[in-house]
Amino acid sequence: MSLPISYITEDATTPTGDGPKIIAHIVNDAGRWGRGFVTAISHRWPESEQSYRRWHRDRIANDFALGAVQLVAVDDDLHVANMIGQHGIRTSRATTAPIRYDALGRCLSSLSSTASTLGATVHMPRIGTGLAGGVWDQIEPLITDRLCGNGVAVTVYDWP
């Protein structure tokens, strides 16, 4: 059963609704954390940043790579999904956006399975359109296919 994406104008760090929730966002594969939506995440839940940094530091012995997802429990029935869908970081000299749509697709497929297991809804800003340099018209169909198409309810938050 495919569900439509719900769009609301609110803060993505305060997800609406009842039941288990996952806040999903994109991180890079360079181990860099500190600009964009991640600052709001780490302000509310420092353990998400700490887990990401540990994941990167220990990458030789784990799955840290493009397409991987790290789920961090930050409260009762609330998780943050650190999704590696960005190669490196955007620089002023870059000619290519750091987003990797294929990696994001793999992240969303993995997130779909996890959300279904937890009975969770997924909440996110317009992932990949900020510092990652992505185009929403390419990202939205991935979300629709990989999450909504598998019966996972998704809410996208636009900052007020």
C-alpha cells in the first residue's frame, strides 16, 4: 500500500503524531558534522553526533560507507537515522554536488525495513537539498518509492 508524503511547515526536530518515530537526515562520508540540519539534531540530541563520530572513527571495523544507515535511539520511541548519502562536503570550488542519489536510495530502502520493524513513522526536512546540493524533484520519487511504497508514513517538514 503506497502512502502519500505529508508536507507540513514545522520544525523537523519536533515530529508530530503518536507512536514510534524516526527523524531521518543525510550525513557525509567524510566524518564531518557541523553545518546544516545536523546542528539542530546535535543541539537536541548530542548522542546522535557522538554516535556518528564514533561510527566514522571506527569505520575500518564497521559498515561506515555511502548507503549505510546508523540508527540512534535518542528518547522513548524516537530515533535519529544518520544516512550516508553524501560524498565529502561541498566546497566553493566543487563542480559536482556531493549528494549521491544511488546511496540515498540504498539508505531509504534500509530505513524502510527498519521503520516497518519498529512500526515507526519517518520524519525529515527536505533531505539532500541543502549542503548536499540535491534536487527535490529527484529525491522525492526515491522517498515515495522506497518508503511510502512500502507502507511507511513519511512527513516532510519545511522550516516555518
